[in-house]
Amino acid sequence: MPVTFEKAQVSLPSDREVRVTRSFRAPRALVYKTYTDPSLVQRWLLGPPGWSMPVCEMDVRVGGRYRWRWRSDKDGKEFGFSGTFREVVPQSKLVHSEAYDPGTVSDDFPTNDALVTVTFIEDAGVTTMTTLIDFGSKEAREAAMSTGMTDGMEQSYQLLDRLLDETRSA
Amino acid sequence: MNNTADRLDSTFLALADPTRRAILARLALGEASVTELAEPFEMSQPAISKHLKVLERAGLITVGQDAQRRPRRLEGRPLAEASAWLEQYREAWEENFKRLDSLLQEMQRSSRASRRVVRRKKKRSG
């Protein structure tokens, strides 16, 4: 399978899950560190342009809690995620719950917990990080994935390109 | 919005099967009859017809004018909508991943630099 850099792949393995896969030119230990050291997480997990991450607390061990919060530079509005680590296998796998807190950005109610499984696999100095999010229901997935998306969809044939690639390489 | 959501559901359901994706990929090259579509799959025509029905219901394919051949044709619109929806979600992640790329590069550069310093110190003391 060809390794693609700088292009995250998104797929829908079931009607309640989303899978995001991305490869990085770095050893697994380092990629794992950037996901589990709060001061490093704060440097990349920033969301849309114009948002910062003033709160990033993580107690990475089974039963430990984490709290992430983002703030808009423009109007100071905030939202966040929090949850508990369920499984911690250093450098290879993390499982944590994830509750969305709409904070002051919208009137949405907090959603049910999603379950997030992150795996780190290294091959020849390249680490592939796969994030599988189980939203618990089709409706919850739809709501979560639509958040922040603009109305009106542009015509695009990229999925078709991907399908063609898939068939060619099969 | 609900209509769009329903349509996306049926599109993604139709795309969840490798045979159906292969059929779409074949149709992207041009229209084809059921017999032609069945050929590469080692599958009976009724089995292929079942897959074609799912694709048809999702609006991903239509049946052409020729009454005898009844060729299937790819319809781009639902696929484009599904793709655009996923693409926006993907881009949101990609923003973060690009920052992570730079951070990882920076960390690797500085760890290489400190290894060099250690080697130089060892040489001098040895």
C-alpha cells in the first residue's frame, strides 16, 4: 500500500463510526509523545484558524481524565472536549471517551460520550496514526461531523478519484 | 438539510461494499450492460443485479435509453455531495496534522542536534 503524506484519509467503517488515518515521517515514540504530552498537544491540536487551546490537561493512565478547551481569538467564545482514558498502551494504543461541551459557541446540548481509539503503527520510520471515533449512533455522528461545516456543497469528484485508485491498486 | 442527510446515508450505504465500488469505478469509464458488468466479478447476474438495485436506489446510477442492452450509467451528483461532505471534515483534521508535521520535524531536528553535541563532547574527552 503506498504511503501518502500530508493527506488525511477519512472513511466511514460503519454507520456510527468515522476513521481518520494519517502518516507522519517520524518514529512512533515521538508521534505518541505529541499526542500525550499536554504542552505538545497544545501546539498542534488547535482546530480552525483563529482558535487557541488555553486548557489542555491530560492524565494519561487508565482511569485518568483529560480536558481540552478551545477559545476564539476574535470573540472569546469557548468549547471543549473531555473524557477518561480507558486503555493506555504506551507508543501503540490509546482508548478514551470523549464528551463534547458546546461551551459558549452554540446552544447545542452536550452529546453522549463518543469512544475514541487511537493507534500508532511504525513502518520504516513512518508512523501511521489511525483515529477511530465511535459516536454510538448514526444521528450523533451526523451531528458531530456537521458541526462547523458550511452550507452548500461544492461539486467534487475526489471520492471518485479515490475509488478509481482503489480499484486500480486492488 | 434532512433530505441531504438521507441522501448521504443511502450514498454511504451503497459505497460500503467493495463490489459496488468496483462497479462504480467501471462505470466511470463509460456505460455498460449488466452482462458486461458481471464479467470481471465471478458473480451470477442476479447477484450483480442486486448490487445494481442498491446503487440505483441511492441515485448513483441510472438505466440508459437502449431497451435491449439497458446500459447502466454513473450519476456524479450524489457521489460529489458525499465527497464534498467528507472533504470538509478531512480538511479540518488536516489543518491540525500539518501543524503536527512541523512540530515533529522540529523535535527531530533538535534531537539530532543534541546527539551531535554529545558525540563531539565524547570525542574531545576520549
